[in-house]
Amino acid sequence: MEKTIFYIFAAILIFAAIRVITARNPVHCALYLVLAFFTSAAIWLFLEAEFLAIVLVLVYVGAVMVLFLFVIMMLDINLVPLREGFTKYLPVGVLVAFLIVFQIAAVVGTRHFGLDAMPSPPRHGPGYSNTEELGGVLYTVYVYPFEIAAVILLVAIVAAIALTMRRRHDSKSQRPSEQVAVRREDRVRIVKMPAEKKR
């Protein structure tokens, strides 16, 4: 029964992953990615990784993908220019896809990932905490890769802020500090004029 449920979720995950890159509507692509995240979380539950499954649902589905959906719907992307020149790059795309599938088939096989090479993980008792195990491995064995990844993300955040806040000469920008400091005398001039007589 467990294998049957696993294969069902695996089939749904593969279908959703394929639809992410084949669907023409960006909103549909984001929704299929949400489905892929949900099925991945379900598969992680089979591996007794409840913490990772919950984090995947809460962080990616609940925050990141909702943000992606808002951005996609607010941008109102014009799909006509994106579809132009599709057949021009089709042979290169097919070649790259074939190479990727060949590499995946060479790595993911029964020789490396079968039940003989990688048996099912043992069942743990009720006192087992995968959060504690994950923290112990992350901050002992993989502490340097973890810190390097954190530094890379910090550099990416700083670079994104620097690129966003830079001044461009070809676009108009507002300066709130100057707008707040404006006085009435700088913008409005009261002129007294004699009243005109009606003819």
C-alpha cells in the first residue's frame, strides 16, 4: 500500500514538473509548481521528514509562490513576444533536453538508486525528532557549506538592493525628503489684482 501511494504521488509530481515548463500561461505554470511542492512534501512525509515537508508547504507554497502569483498577475506579461522565435531555437532546445534526460537516466538508475544500493530507511521510534537530527547534521557536518550559502544569499540581497536603488538618468524618480520639505511659498504665489468693471 505504501509503494502504491508513493508511485501515485511520484506520477503527480512528474506530471506537475512537466507542466511547469510546458504550460503557456505563466499563472498556470506557477499553480503547477505549487502542486509539485505539495506532492514533494507528501513524499517527504514518507521519509519521516515532517519538518522539511511542513517548511516546504509553509515557506514555498504559502509565501514564495503566492508572491510569484501576485507578481505575474500584476505584470500582465504579454505572451506574444515570448512565443516569437520558438521554432528558431527548437533544435538546440531538443538537443539540450536530450542530453539532460540522458544524464539523468545514467545517474538515476537501479545501479545507483535501487533498493539494493539504497535500502529503505529504518523506522524510528516515537521519540525521534527529525528537526533535531537535521540541526545536528547541518551545524556540525555541513556547517561550512551552510555558512557559504548564507554569505552568497547575503551578497545577492545586497546586490539586488544596490541595483534597485541606483540612480538612472533615463527615468524620473521622486525624492520624498525634498517633497516633505516644500513650503507653501515655494509652490503657491498669491497675486492681488484690482477687480475689473463690468462693461
